Amino acid sequence: MFPGSSLVKAQEQWKAMLTGQIDMSAFPLDYASGFHPQFGATLMPGLVKGHAHARRINDSDFMKDIKAIIEQGGVHVLADAWLAGAFGSKDKCIRKPEDAAGLKVRSAGSTFAQMWAGAGASIVSIPSSEVYSALQQGVAQATDTSTGSFVSFRLYEQLKCVTAPGDNALWFMYEPVLISKKSWDKLNDAQKKALTAASKKAEDYFESESKKLDDEMVDTYKKKEEQGRSRDPHRCRGRGLACGGAKDVLQGLCRQGARRQGTDRKGIECQVGTCRCPCGRRLFTASRACLAWWRRG
């Protein structure tokens, strides 16, 4: 075992599995979108709205297509895993698209970068390990990342306000356990069965524990007397917590995109929770299948 990308950097692990340098890995699939652009859809605004929804989407046609691309690319999925994420800002809370206008934002992936740019922010391209110093030095003013990273990188020391996922999250990331097909094909049937069974147990355990990362982030920020907010209007509690919803953020972004791109109000539409709003093609590049799964949620 080589934790913390000590053997191969996270962005290089897909290629390392194809060449046989490593056998197994767990990393955000979006990191391999340079090889397969479709993987970027697994870190897309509004795709997954909660941990229970993530469990259901694993069996969707959308994920079947993604896993087929993974297999064709030379890698096999052993276990599914989804991590919730949050937004944080040095100066103010990000409650609506207008709050992001003019900010320098470090974004976790290309689809979120499109979202921030659509709201009028400028994108800072740096790895997650450099976010703390970027915030400290003013290179970045805001960021989006997993709730676990907000704590492990001590970002609470640099941020004034955090937007927590709650039960209507805007940010979820697919981070499966993968094995090289070269290594998988070398196993006999008994070994494959045993590894598959163990992977199922690991998947169930991770699902039960991942929500605790969200709670730990909220508790950590409360203890540091920082402002926070939940996307679930029914669960706002504690001093400094403001209420809101992912629907408001997405709806505003769609409207901004429509105005910016001259989209007619009766033209292109995207589904946002239970509401529809006009949306420009360049702002939301998600397939109809992805949006359909959001509707079914």
C-alpha cells in the first residue's frame, strides 16, 4: 500500500494502471478526463444531490455508460464511492451566482470551472495541495473541494464562510476503487470472486462513513467560529448559519447563462430540482441522460 499518492501522483494513476506500474488505485475519475472526456461528467454540478442519491445513480444507465468506457479503456471498477463537497470563500458566503462574480476561484474540475466562469468568476488552476497557500497569499479567494479536504488541508484557517452540502448538494465527486485489467485478468475465478466480495464490503462501509466527513467539516467550522450554511433549509442550525438551496444557485446560473448567450426564455431548458429555467449550451454541457437522472432523484 502506498497512501497519499506517494507511489504515483493522482493525475498520473490512470496511465500507471494501463502501463502496469500500479495494480489498484482509488482516485477521482475526473482526473482521467484527459484520456476520456466523458469522465468529467462524474464531477458535474447538480448531478448527485445526496448520499442516498449517489447510491441509486450507481445503477443508472448513465453510470453503466461510464463504467463501459472504463472497461474499454483497460481498467475494471471494484467499488463505487462518492464524496460530497462544499464551497468556501475568504470574504463572504456564496449563496447565489452573483456572490461569485469577480472572485478568483480554484475549481476542482472542468465542469465546475465552467459553472464559476458562467457566474463571472475567474479560474485559478492549482492542485488541491496548494489551495491553502493560494488562499493565504491572495492568489485565490474561494474554492470548491470535498468536505474531507476542507478539514484535512485546514482550509478553515483561511476561509470566512463555507457552504456545506446538506441534503441538496451541488458538488459530488466519483472516486471509485479501480484495478488494472492486466492485473484483473491474471486472477483466477476464485480470486476474482474473493476480491469482488471484499470490494462490496468496502463500498458499503465507505457509504456509511462518507456522510460523517460532511458532519465533521460542519462541526470543525462551527468550533472555529466561522460562518457556515447548509443547502438544506430545514437543517440550518447554530450561530452564523444561513439557509438556502442548490436550486437557487443553479437556477440563477442558468438565467445568467441564458442572458449572456442570448438564449430565448422559451428556448433551451435545464431541470433544477422541481423547477425549469432557460440555460445556455456552453454553461451546462450535461447530457439529457444526466439531467433525467437528476429529475428522478
